[in-house]
Amino acid sequence: PPPRAGGGRANTLLGFAFVGSPHLRRRPTMSAVRKAVSEAAAKKGFTDTDSDEEPAHVAVKGGHSPLQPIPEQSARVSGSTRSSSTNMGDELTTVIIFGADGNLAKKKTFPALFNLMYKDLLADDVVVVGFARAELNTPKFRELVYKAIYAPAVPNQPRTHFLNQVTYESGQFNALEDFVRLRETIREREAAQLAEWTQRMGGSPAAFPKRVRLYYLAVPSFLYYDICVNLKESGIALDKKVDRFVLEKPFGRDSATCNELLAQLSQVLSEDVSYRIDHYLGKELIMNLLVLRFANICFESIWNHHHIASVQVIFKEKVGLDGRGGYFDQYGVIRDVMQNHLTQILALVTMEQPLSLSASHILQEKIKVLSSIRPLSRNDLVVGQYSGYLDEDSITNKNSRTETFAVAVLHINNPRWAGVPFVLKAGKALNENRAEVRIRFKHVPGAIPELAGCPENELIIRVQPNEGIYWKIQNKVPGLHFQVAPMRMDLTYQSKYAKEELPEAYERLILHVLHADKSHFVHAEELKLSWHIFSSVLHELEASPDARPAPYMRGTRGPAAADELAQRYGMKKFGSQRFEANTAPQAHEKWGHSERWAARRNPAATTANVTPRRTEEGVPAPKSEWPGNNLENLNIGAGAGGAAGGAIP
């Protein structure tokens, strides 16, 4: 390739040389890998079998499984007719990041862009421009990016190449002259990018490639309007076919501020180019929800109020503010987590089947179910604040009533879900890190007496950590005694997909923006409906000067009032109700037959050494005999000459 812009000058950064014109050998594209995999599978061949066991993965070069779909199948399943390598050949990409020196950009955006390039899902010639208020030059800014994307397992060559694609411009978000300078930088970088592409294509191509510009607004929402206006007036963003704007949460504080922001942005941005990102929609288990529901016939008939007792969407963190006090104290956990992340998950769990997995069809069904949710009542809400919150260094208002814990019970007024309580729970400084969906089913109607005490079935979708899906079912414990215990039927991703790397949510969502796929982004109508659910109760909390959040200790499950709310809806507490370990309880004492016989001969000598049988909450103690096998009920005589005639019928 010809030299890139900045030609030949080297910048030394943390011991590595960043040269303006690096010549890097491109790694094999994904299409080449798929071709090699399918050829290896064809040579190996597979034996037809009646066994239910899954075939072992045959190791091939690169560790890919020959069982993955061929390219045409992959395209049909994904709904896309172009592979990522094709995209890289016919599109030139520019990414402009506003707030490029902030925590979000450094922790999420830059690592996601680098990982996409490293995985060959983002073109090597991508132009990346950072814009922020900090007065930095490009070499200093590259030092920040280097620290953000560094990983010991990744070689330096791709990291060096990525950093050479990064440029920085400092300026104010409301200063048009700074955006004019930004425009010239973008034009210069894109001209060099096009010249390189033209030479790579052989000089004078018949048609120029498509261009995509992604504007990532990693800034507070009150800055969106100034940035978008200056992008238009400076002549940077003018083409709807080229421009795509990524907007981060929070989007307002209530219905009024959300509507005001939407009306303001509608003057400069159309809905077609707006991608409101909710990174939970990019998580693997959340993206699997629609497949789990609508590709498995066993769920459709029981996915309703006739069989489901409750649904819980839970987000728990062990950390407190983690340096985000200035932001968090203005919003609280309801606005920060519940109104967006948890409500979006709830919509996917409860929506009707869409006509297809296209963005428009998914949106139609999400809007229907969000419209059916009644506004949250104060009686169905418990808020708390962990002890020590007001002592945090980043909290300036020492009388703050901002909630760090909230649990809400919502109700959906439609034929499928009438009467089912939907629990949204979110909190900081709790006893564990966990995000999951728990669907608790009703008791078996008319259960036989011996099984009447069994707990309900549950379907748990663990979003993080230890991603997985599992059923809690009742099972007889193996052995001569009759004991029924809850057990888990697991689909644990760490074991099932041990060789597969789960992509970060931001990687997936940025890739969807580049492909103009809006199926996992939040539409303006969804925002309005979700704020409608929570705005009135938020105003009620703020209008009550004496309504302080209930205190709770760090490392606990939250305030005691949450358990009281759970008991109103027939649960002991929110979250897990009972035994969850993925191992069977012991069916016998921890001593063998010889010890047991020794105990019969000398009980006093062994009593002190007996280990009592372990039982778990919700697990009935084992019965010594099979149900109904009571000798008194059988026609057994005293012996061969007994009064009953001596025969067992």
C-alpha cells in the first residue's frame, strides 16, 4: 500500500515506534477461514448415527469447528447477504468519537473498535478521530488509547497499526470554529484513505466505494444538540446515507425532559440515522431471548399467566459508586438501570412473536407490550440507600436522597400476562454481582400427595457473570430411598462453548451500526413509553421531603422492606427462593456400611463420630421407604403357618 497521511515520520510511544506508513500483512479474512473449514469438513466426512450424543468437534487449523455453517447458510441465518470481508472491501469507514478522553470512550468504545479490527470485522484502513475539550496532541492522545486497548495476549503489531489510524482534535462542543478544524482533519484523513484504496484496487476503479461515518457521542445528553448542530453547520454531517449517530444513555430524567430532548434533536437528526445504544441489548444472553422463545416449541404454550407465577429481572452489583458519584447522584439507580436496561429486557421477555427479526417488526411488538404496562405505583416500589453513601468523596450533597437500591413490581394489562407480577430489581453495594432473568412457574395442579410439597420449576437466564440458561426441575435422588430434590438442567456457556469467545456488547452493537442494523437499539417511541412507566413515581419520591430511602448495610441483599414486598406477591424474597447448587444432596450419611454395622454393635463409641445428613432449604428429608410401601398395608402373614395364610398377594 502507498504511504498513509503523515508519511514516514515516527512517533515513539511507550517503547514502540508508530510510523505513518506501516506495511502490515493482512490476516486471512473470515471468508477464507470459512472456506478452509468447509473443505476440511468435506474431506473428513461425518458418520450418520442414531445417537443423541453431539459429535465431537474435529480440530482444524485455527481451532474452528467444521460444524459451523457454510457462508451461504450463515448469510441466511443472520439475515445479511454480505460477509464482513465483503463489507470491508466496498466501504470506507470513519469513526468520530466525541468525549474521546472520557471513561466511556476509554473503557468501552476504543477497546471495541480495536477488537473488531483485530478480528477482521473492521477494515484495516478505518479512520478514527477523537474530539474532546482536553488540550492534547495526537501523540499524547495515542498514549491514552494505547493504555485503553492494551492486552498482554495481543501482539504489538495490530495494536501499533490501530494507533496509527487514530487522530485527535481538541475543541469546545459549542464552538463552530473548532468543528471547522475538525472537518479539515477528517477530509485530509479520508482523502489519504481513498487514495490508498484506489491504488489497492488497481488505479482507476469503475465505481467508488460507499462511505460510512459513525459519530459516537460519548458525552452527556445535554450536549447532543450543540454537537449535531455544529456537525451540520460545519458541513461534516450532510448525507443520511453516510451518517450514523450513536447516542448514549441517559436520555432525559423523566417524560418531560425526554420529550424535550427528542423534539430538539428531531430538528437536526432523523430517526433513521439515530442509534440509541443500550449495551445490555448487545449481551449474548439477551440477544438469545427471542431465539429461546420463538425457536423452541416447548415454551410457547406455557409462556403465559396460566403457567407462570412471576418474572424477575435482576441487576446486582457489589461495588458502590466506583468513582461515578458526580453522575450517579443526579440520576439514581431507577434512571440509571431500571428505566432502560431492565425495562428493555422485560419487553423482550414479554413481547409477542414478531413477523420477522427485522428492526421494524421487533419494534412493533416491543411498543405493544410497553404500552400495556401500567405506570408504577408507589405501593409497588421499595427504594434504599446503602450506609456510607453520603460519606463517599464524590458525593457533594450530604443530604442526598438518591436511591442506590430499587425493587419495583410492574403489571402488564393484556390477555397473556394479566395477573403476573413482573419484578425489576437493581442495586449497588449488594452481596453479589449478578444480572439474570428468573421465570418462576406455578405449582403442579392436582399433584399426588408424595409430590405436593415440591417447589416450583424455574427457568433462569443468567446474563452475567457465568452466562448460561438452566431449568430448575424436581428429580428423584438416586438410591434405595425415596427422595425428591431440585436439580438444574444446565446450558452453561463456559462449558458448552469453552472454545468460543463471547464478544463484548459494544463490539456487537458498533458492528450493527456499521451494517445499519437497528434491531438492537432503542427507538424514540420506546423511550417515551418507558419513561411513562416511571416518571410519576419519580416525581412522587422527589416531592416528599420526608421520604428518605430505606438504609441497608453494604454486602447485604438490600433493605428489609424489599422482603416484605416480595411476601405480598407470594415469594419469600426476591431472587432465588431455595437450593440452587448444581450438585445432588447426599442421600446417605458420610460413613460406609462397615461403620454402620459397627455402630449397631457399639452405639456409644460411634455416636460422637456420626456426621448428620446434610439437607438444603426446600429439600425434603429422605424417606426410609418408597411411598406406599408400608408393611402394615400389605397382606403379609407371621410366617409359613401364620394366621393370614403366609402369602404376599
